[in-house]
Amino acid sequence: MSQEVHVVRNQLGHYWGKSKAWVDGRDPRGVARVKHRDEGVNLLFELSAKDVDLRGEVIAVPVTERGEPVLEVSSIPLPATDAESAGDRPANTASTDSRIGNRTNDDAVKANDSTTHPE
């Protein structure tokens, strides 16, 4: 008798991961899995409520002797995350911009106060 678990797979062939992000299935240990199909359906419902473009399915997959799901790895690359995209920008850009913006705003407030309330 073969055991199986249920996983959520999207339209790109990516699987919902334990880290609450889509994974391609190369590391089956990182894929979220549930024992019962209805738990998977509930998970898919919650995910699709947050992402209306999601077209997913709950699939039953066999598990290895170690309890890891046997998955087909997606050939479509995962989209870049915000953290990976931030690596292209200098690290101090945001803090420098916000400091400049704050000084500008503070100067504008001071200038506005002195014109409306002469001493």
C-alpha cells in the first residue's frame, strides 16, 4: 500500500512551499503538504483569495520511504523576489533618499511657519 500526500501546484507547475512562497519542486522537503485533500482545497482557496490570477490545483502525490513527496520539477523558472531585485540597487539608496526627503520636508515646514506666523 502506497502512501500519498496532497500538494498545491499553480499554473506554472510551481508548488506552495513551507516558507509561504512558491517553489519549483527541486527540494521536496520545502514543499508544503497536507494529509487530506480537503486541507489542500482550503489552502488553495486561501491562496486564490490573495491572488486572483492564481490557477491552482490540489494533487495527490506518492511519498518516498523518507516521507518526502515525489514531484515533477517545474521547467518554468521562479519569478524573482523583491529581495533578489533589491540586490541590483545600492544598499544605502533608500535611506539616503528618505533623509533628503525629510530635510526638504522639515525645511518647507519651517519656511511655511515663519511666513504665516511672523515673530
